[in-house]
Amino acid sequence: MHIRDIVAQLKALEVTMSDSFLVCYILSTLLVQYTPFKISYNTHKDKWSINELLIMCVQEEKRLIMEQGERVYLIVQGKKKGDQAKNKGKIPTH
């Protein structure tokens, strides 16, 4: 979307770029997670406009989020140095 806004500003300055160039540029700036999406685009005969690409990117982003599922992070807090000195020589009772 950011690139689309820049293109609109360039058009106001009478600088034009072809849609095919912009689509290729946008695809090249996508993250590694979008590699299957890029491959899919390159294997299709139809070429997308910038708006179609934007719609497809939103759908792909939703798919990636669904694929990741929910994540749980475990944070373990280490012992303080003073606690280690107190427990030195004691056998853990786990």
C-alpha cells in the first residue's frame, strides 16, 4: 500500500511507471514468507494490476497468519547470583 501511495504522488508530478514494473517491484520487496506466493504469481499466465496484487497480498497475509496458528511463549527467569551461592552444595529436590 505504501508503494501505491508513492506511485500516486509520482503521478501528480507527471512521472508515470508501468503497472507491470510496479507489480514486479512490489513482489521483489515481499518477505521470504511470501516465496510460495511469488512462485504462484510467476507460474500464472495472467498478470495482475497493482490493485489485484494488493488484494492477493492481503489474502496471502491472512493465510500465513492462519497457518502459523496460535503461539505460546515460555519465559524462564533465571536465579539471582545470591540464590545460587545460598544453594551451593545442596542437592536439587525436583
